[in-house]
Amino acid sequence: MDKQDIDKISLEQALIDVEIANKRVLDLTARLTMLSRELLEARARINGGATQSIDYGLTSGDEKLRQIAASRVFRLARMFSPKLRRLL
């Protein structure tokens, strides 16, 4: 195994790690946004006021995951990495 093979494997793993980290961040962001809205609605019910709709301009987590899965980098990493294929 030469240096180029090791570099290729390292690059593959780095791409996989970045994509997985991005998915986790997006999932946690979607959960946080959902829970924040639930909290605001609960506070409004307790206070007897009208629920205010807040638009943070965020896309849903599922939509963002679809965008990532459609990205060239992700498709390239998935094509070359058996680990990523097993994960998905």
C-alpha cells in the first residue's frame, strides 16, 4: 500500500465523516426548531394568548438531508466507500 492509496482512503473517510456530521447537525437543528415551536405554543396556551408563528427561514431537516444526498461530493463518496453504502 503506497502513500497515494493511504491518501485516497483518508480522503474518503474525511468526506464520509463530514457528511455524517452534517446530517447530525441538521437533525439536531430540526429537532431544536420543532421543540422551540412547541415551547412557544405551550407558553401561549398557558398565558392564554394567541400562538405566534415564527418563521426562521429554515428548510425542514428531511429536505436538507435530500439536498445533501443529491450533492456530488456525497454521491462520489457513496460510490467509492463501502462503509458509507452500508450506513445508508
